[in-house]
Amino acid sequence: MKLKLFGLIIILILTGCKHASKDPDLAMLTAPSEKEDVVKDVITDRHGEQMEVVTNTTKNRITIHLNGTTYELIKNKTMPGFSTADNEYQFTEANNEVTFLKKDADMVLFHSKKNQSSSKMASQ
């Protein structure tokens, strides 16, 4: 009798542990991500220097590659254009002119006309 009771308890324990558990983190990982709208521009100034601007309109962010340095900028709500989180750099695009400057030193790092650039569409 003890052996049958012990066997029954073992069977109940083994079959009771085989149910699927629901993991809420797993559901978040498998959810489809929304398609991002990304535009890549390579702008050349009159001196032949190139600046690559990757604009993500979905997240209101741009990434600038200039002279081997990468800058991440977000949409500036108080002024037109984009600026870094510490508000040290600013990127503006107006009247087909692109300007990238360092604000605390009042130094223009890059300036060019937009029609001199080549634009490429990309998506992630």
C-alpha cells in the first residue's frame, strides 16, 4: 500500500510540473517592432569635406558622422533643428543650407548647401 501511494505521489509530481508557464517578458520580446523611417544623406561642402546625416523621423533623432566622430542629436522643442542632450551641439537645416555648430564655442563645424548632397533611403 505504501509503495502504491508513493508511486502515485511521484506520478502526480511529475505530471503536475509539465504545464507551460507564462512569462510576460517573453511576450514583450516577440512583439513585432514598428517600422522606422530612416533617411541617410551625405553632404559635401565646398572644401570637399563630407558629413553623413542619418535622420530617423520616427524617433525624432539624427546621427551625424563628421571627421570620425559620431554625434547623436534629438529634436529641439524650443528652437528649430536638433541638438545634443547636453545642448552642446546644434544641427539646423533651413533654405537648403545645412549648419552643424558647437554652441559653447560659437564655432561652425560644418556648413553646406543641401543641393550638393546625395540622398539615400534606408530602413531598419
